[in-house]
Amino acid sequence: MKKILLPFICACVGFVSPHAQNIPNPVIPRVADAGVMKYNGKYYIGGVGTNGDFYVSQDLIHWSEPIHAITMDNEWTQGTGAKNNQIHANDMLYLNGKFHLYWSVNYWGKDRHAVHIVHAESDKPLGPYTEPDKTTWLDNRIDPKVFKDDDGQLYMYMVRFTEGNTIWGRKMKNPAEFSSEPVCLFASLPDTWETMDNRVAEGPWVIKYRGQYYMMYNANHTGHTWGNYQLGVAQANSPLGFNNGNKYSYPVVGSNQTPLEEKYVDILRYTGKNYTPLFSYSENKPANNWYDITFDDSGWEKGEGGFASKEIDGSTARHCGTIWQSPALWLRKKFIADKNPGNLALRITHYGDTKIMLNGTVIYDKKGPDYCMVNLTPQQRKALKTGENILAIETSAKRSNYFDISLFDLKNDIADDILFTPGQPNILRGPNGFEWWLVYMANRNDKSRDQYIDRVQFFDKTMYVDGITGPNTPGYHPAPALPTFSVDSTAPASGIFSQVRPSATYLFETGIKTSGNAGAIAWWKDENNYARVGLDASDNTWYLSVKLNGKETKENFELPYNFNWNVYHHFRIERNGRNLKINLDEIPAPTKNTFDNIIPATPGYPGTFDITGNSLFDGTIYTIGFDEDAIQLSENEEILKGDLSNKYELSFQIYGLDKNKFTGCYPAYIDKNNYVKAIFNGISGNLEVTVVNKGKIKLQKEYSLENLRTAYPDVKYTDTYEKNYRFTTPTVIDALYLNRHDIDNKSDFTANMFDKFSVEYLTNGKWYPIDKRNAEIDDNPMYNRLTFTPVKAEGVRFINSTATDLQRHIYKIRVNEKLKESYNFRTVRDNERLYIFVDGRELDMLDISLPASKVGFCNSNYYSTYQGILYYHIGEKQQIIKTSSEK
């Protein structure tokens, strides 16, 4: 069987899976600065553009018509223009029977300002909400977020206008009062991605997962005319432990134009090995390296097709006076194109009516303003010549506005829409209870700011977002997965879900409203073998009752003294074989929430029970799967897990991969004659995938793990004249790339940027020099490339060579990774299709033609550890109603 060696395929631009799936972003038009709450299986969203209305969804994709929930009514905004249109940056919290709504009033008036945080309450998720104290605001200034920790303690995060926009945190006594002084957490840092324009850190959102606290936040100016708004993450060990030192060094979600610019050449700027500065125009800043002439319509002779024409600088200019108001602006640019250009994409930002011609061929013609990416047709591409070309622009945008243009050679790829300015993050569990999803605002081309969603994943404990995405983004970006089964919320009766597929690993969630004795059945085999998790109002406790072979044991645990009976509370039960993990109201159940070896590993059913007969259940879901901290394998050991299924997802982080190490998994396993095996080979540096069907090798592929990635300096070790780039895991590297622009002077283009530094790599706590003799101009002339003998490194640093040189010169670099000691592996099975991802990049989609399968873990010659394991079944669009009952 012939093996096929394939490189990594970058999903940012160009690669389109033959069976690509895309989230239909945006999911809600013209809604910005919004907050989202999940309650009893439904999502509620409100914010800027809703005027006090909420939208409701069960799947994060399809949203209801707006429903009015809040009318702002307080004394301190009266007499100003602050009405419902000033309800900004919502945050919602359900706590013990009450819904709490927070928002920012963001009114800047000529007479007085009203810029504060408001709190309101309701007994229902859709209101009406009432402000308990109408005389004053709750706190300064904007972007409130309330987080409930595992011990029930509430924290509010907010933004104050101190060192720019800064993020603060504060303990709360209750949802309407504070119990401590504010703590300043961090501001945006100068000379980083956070300060591409203004000094802004805002929009905090906090979650806890796998023992870590994560804060997602915004940096840079929010306006789309700046185009720099991006999302970052700080990761801490405590709710108020976020600081500049534990921020990720890079933006987690940004414009999709950033990877495009890093990968592809703008041939207007880079001609051969030369460079001319990026073109931009404004009234006070003349165009760079363009010939520009302003003119009016007088003296023009009538030309063909309604155009007037005249000679300008040796070329014929054509002007349509019926479209553009005079005076207009005419610009020309000469540039050099190499042989055999590929697909061309024109990126254009402009305010006025604009026409663009390439060597006399019209390639763009638009009335009014636009931000857009235009993939040139084959006929338009023919206008590009080897050697000298002329790009001409005619526009009416000669005011204080600007326009900006680039022409990219994408080779075989196709450009996506312009997706940018992601902001106001909300991170919530998806409909199946296992996935995490980011709900946020963003812009697409010149459209209004809308609501988007994208998948949040964790590479063990590192947050990763599969986004920003739109309907045309290449690759596999499916909508939120549905649970295996869900229960019709109109069916209040209790019972065993005997019609679902039994399993030994699953998640079961339900909302319970009782003033008696009721709860969830965590496992059911028969009347003599089951486990119940219940609420008992008679003694204000929750309990776990386990019956094995007819013998019952029961443990009771006290609930808080103020536990509100006869309102909805929420149980989340995760079963992993013999073990149970129980959450009540989104945090670990009081006193004890993990029970090991409490039940047999026998598959069973979930359900609900109502002993006193006065209870209701809502938002009930059942999803087959497990979220596991770690699995360890001895030498040559294999473990199979999961249920037979043909629609599921599996992901994990593998550690300790090095030379002479082989470790991996079975993305699909039926028996020894039918399986898919994926092995990380530390000798070859490849991922090896084998498909076996009926005892014969059907397919065998190898994917190189070599990867060229962008690295940002770690601020903990970096200053102006020493840039330090740390790696998340020891990595074998053999090349570094530096942008030839000086970071503080974009018009300064350096022949060899490596000459400005000494370059070193870190291993085992010591620094060693990297030989710079092979530095050269890369095939992509925007970079210098330095190749060297491969070294295993924990990081690299650049120190200015000259003692008197205190300039930065560089910021981002690119690193060629040959092999890392740790990788994230993810696979998605969709019936006959199997998608394979490594570190978030889509490698391939395979046709496996296998029946329903389990998954497994395997290694060859060393002890393996798999961490951060997530597996779940992907449900279909259906609901069930309980038929069997139990009292």
C-alpha cells in the first residue's frame, strides 16, 4: 500500500473541504454589545440595538422575534437622552428563583453624562425587570459581568476609565451589593497587540473549567473604521487573580485579514524582492507612491459608453460625471508582477463612489462606501501582466475620509469575506451540555455589527476559539451539536427514559421545581439497581440514594439556609463508568460532588422522579459522552471507550511525544479487522492514519506535523530591546522568520532584519546562540528567513546587537516547528466522513465506510498520558416524551 505524505492544511484561507459545514453567521443581525444567559435549555440575549428586548433560542442558531423585557426607569437618568437605546453590554444571572439583569448606560450628553452600571430583577427570564433602587446606579462604569464561583461567591467584573479602559473585579455580598473594595486586574499594555490604536481593555467575561479561571476580554478601539478590535484571554488560579502576566501573548479571536496578510503577498507592496509602503489616502496625508490628481468635470471630452476622458501622465483617464461629484480623485500606481500569478483578490476599503482598473480593465465599480474582498474572475486576472502593471483608481472619497487597497496573489486559494472587530464576548455551554460556545459581535465587510457564534475548545487547559467564521469561511465549522435526546418541556411527568440508548458514560441535566421530594435518576438498571439524586424540602437537603441488588444506601447533604423551594433549580450529573459528578445550580453540589466507584460500570438509563407528586421538570437533556481529566497507558496498552456510534467527536491533549515515541488513538474502532488508527510518530514527525476494513488496509496516509506558526512576545520576559518568545511545550525548530518592516516605522524596509539582533534559543533553563549566517530574503519578500540545524527549544529571544539601540524593530515572528512534545488531537465522525484536526487545524476529511464504532487510545513503546479528554455523541434534531413512570 502506497503511503501519501501530506503537509498541514491551513484553514484560514483557501482550503475548502468537499463536505464543508458552516455556521450561518451572523445569527442575529444588528445586535451588538449583548449579553447571553442559558436557563432551562434556552438562551436569552439582549443588548445594543434591542431597546430592552430579548431574543430566545434553543440552539444558538435560530432566534425568536424580539420580546420586550426591560424599560429603563430610574431617577438618575431622567432629563437626559438616556432611554432604552442606552441599554448596553447586558449580563444576566439566574440565582435561587430570581433573574438579575445588569447593563451599562453609556450616554454622553452635552449637559451631563450618564455612564454607569444598572441592576434590575425579575421572577421570569423575559421580565418585566424592575430596578430595586431607582435613585442611583450600582457601580461605575461599563461592561458588567457577574460570575459565580464554585463556593457560591459572586464577583462582578467591570470596566473603569482609569489607565485607558481598565478591567476591575469586586466581591459581592449579594446580587445587588458589594462586600469588598474593587481590585484593578489589568489594562492593555503598550507595544503589544492590545494597543494597535487606543488603550482599551473591556468586555470581560469569566468562566471556570478544568480547575482554571478564564477571562476573555476586548482590546483596541471598538470602531470598525479602526478595524483593530480583538479578543484576548487571561488565565488564572483564582477569580481575582487575573493580571498582565497571565494574559495569553496573542489575540484569541481577531480579524481574518491577519492570517491572510501573514501568508499571502500583497503585490502592490512587494514587487520581486522590493517593497513600497502600503497605500492609504486621506485629506491630510497624501498617498504614498501614487500619482494623484484632483480634477473636476470641466474640459472633458465625451468618450465611449458615457465616459469622459483625457490624458493624465501619459495614460488615458476616464470619468463618468453622472456618478461622481466633482472634484473627484484620480490615482495611479505602477507595480511589478512575477510570472504565473495565481488567484487574485482585491481588498478595498473606501467611503466614496469608487472604480478600480487594472491595465485598463475594470475590476471593481461600486457606488457608496464599502469594505470588501473581491476575488477576480479569470477574465479579470488576464489583465495582470508579467512585469510592469498600472492600477488606477477613480473615486469621490476626497474628504477627511480614507480608502485603502491591497491586491493579493492567493495562488490556488480563494479569499473569504472580511470578518473583523469581534467584541463583547459571552462563553456558554452549548445545547448538548458538553461543548463551549462563544457568542459575540463582529462585522462582515461593510455590513452592520451583528451577533456571531463560534466554538470554544480547550487544548487541555489552554483556551482556543475556532473563529472568526462566516458563511464562506473554508473548512469544517458545524453548528452547535445537539444532545442525544432532549425532553419536551411541556411534559412534567417523571419517569425512566427507557426509549433512549443506555450508556455507561453520559451527561444528564434537568431543571427541577419542587416543594417536596424529587430529582434526577443518575443511573437505572432495574428496580433493584439504580442511583437517584434528589432534593428534599422536609429537611432542606439534597441526597444521593444508591440501590444495588435491592440494598439501598443514602447520603444527605445540607442545602444553604436560604435555599428557595418551589422555584427551578438545576442538576447536572456526569456519569463516567462507576463514577458520578454532581453539580447543583451550575456549581459543585454542596459538601460533596464527586462519588467514585459508587455504581457498577453497567450501561443504564437516566430519568426523573417525583416522590411527593408536586414537581415540574424543564430543560432536560441526555448526551452520551464523557469529560475526563486524564487517561494513562502502560507500554503497548490499549483502552476502548464510548458507545457504538456513527456521529461523535473526540479530542484530547497528548504529552511527552519525542523521538522514538509512538502514541495515538483509534478515532473509530469496531474490532481488530475494522478500525481507524491515528499515531503520532516521533521519529518521522508525522501523524500516521490507517483505515482497515474487513481486515484489509483501505487507506494509509501520513501528515507532516511540521508547521509554520506566528508567535507573539511573552510580556513576562520582554521589554523594548529584548524580545522573548516562549513555547507552550518543548519544540524542535529549524527556521525563524522576521518581517522586514521596522515595527515602529512601516516605511522602513530592512534588507536583513536579523542583523539587528543576537538570536538565542532556550533549553533546560539555559540560552544558546543560533547561527545567523543563513539569513536571507524569503520567497515571500516581506520576510527574512533564517534556517539552521534543528534544535529543541523552550523559547527564542532577540536582543538588540547595538548597546545604544533602544528600538523595538520587531514584534510578531514566525517559527517553523518540526516536532512538539505535546499536541491536541481532535476527530469528528459524521457517518461515513471522518474529520481530523491537530492543534485546531483541519488536516483532512476521510471516507471511512465503517459501521458504528467506539473510540480508543493506544501506544507502542512508552508510557502515555492523555489529558483533557472530551468525547460526546452528536444528536439528531428530535425530542422525546417520557412514557414509563416511577413514584
